[in-house]
Amino acid sequence: MITRTKRASKRSFAAVIAAALVASVLALVASPAGAAASVTATKRWSGADRYATANKVANPAGTTVNQGKFVLVSGQSYADGLAAAGLAGAVGGAMLLTEPDQLTTSVQTTMSGMASTVAQANRYVWVVGGTNAVKPAVVTQLVAAGWNVTRIAGTDRYATADAVAGYI
């Protein structure tokens, strides 16, 4: 008797799973008669290295102006970059990568070009990562160039991500 009950419950379970699979396939296949998928062309941006690629993504045509908000992160710290992407979206800024020891010339050029029509008082940079990820010399360069700089960092990559989430 116990064996029959187990078989019956296994069969019932299998029937429920089979019904769910059939329903999911039907849901995927079924679509409204007039529905048409729209396809957009994919654009590819690239540069000579990760820094140039980030510059190209931030300013694809090289003509963007009136952008005074940037999120800067080390090009050697992918974890900080992931957290920084969310921050860039939240503040409406462009995310750029820099060398840890110095602000690269290409980043300086991109930032100054994109902010050419923005008043100096309205130019902001959020540096994501601790002083090992982006050295204080980079912040010094930014301040000397007239940027309002805020560093968001934690004791490690996890604390930095948490600090960024808290800021957002």
C-alpha cells in the first residue's frame, strides 16, 4: 500500500512538472498576431587599450559637450568599476578609467572636452576606490584642474561597493 502511494505521488509530481514545461513552451511560442520584434543595429566602440575604450564609450562621436559629471575609477580594479557603473548612472555622469598613479592624458582631454561648456563650479568627479586603487596624486591633479572631487571608498572592494551603494 505504501509503495502504491509513493508511485502515485511520483506520477502526480511528474505530471505537474510535465504540464508546467508544456505551458512554458506554449507561452514562449505564442505571440500576438501583429507583434513584430524590432531589431536595432549593434554599435561597437573600441580604443587602443581599456582607457581609450572607456573614453570612446563616454563620448563616441567626440562631440559631446555640456557634461560636467564624471565617475573615475582605476582601470586595474574591475570590482570598483562594477560599483562605479551604478554610481555613474545614478549621478548622470560618464564613467572613465584611469591609471592608478596618474590621471592619463586621454582622460584629461576627454573630460575637458566634454565639460567645455560647463561652468567650473558645476564640474564634479567622483573617484571610486581607496588610495591604493586611485592614488592621491590623481585627486590632486583633478583639483588643480578645477574639478570638485569626492572620493568614495572603503577598506576593501566589498566595503567600497557598500559605500557606493550607500551614496547612491
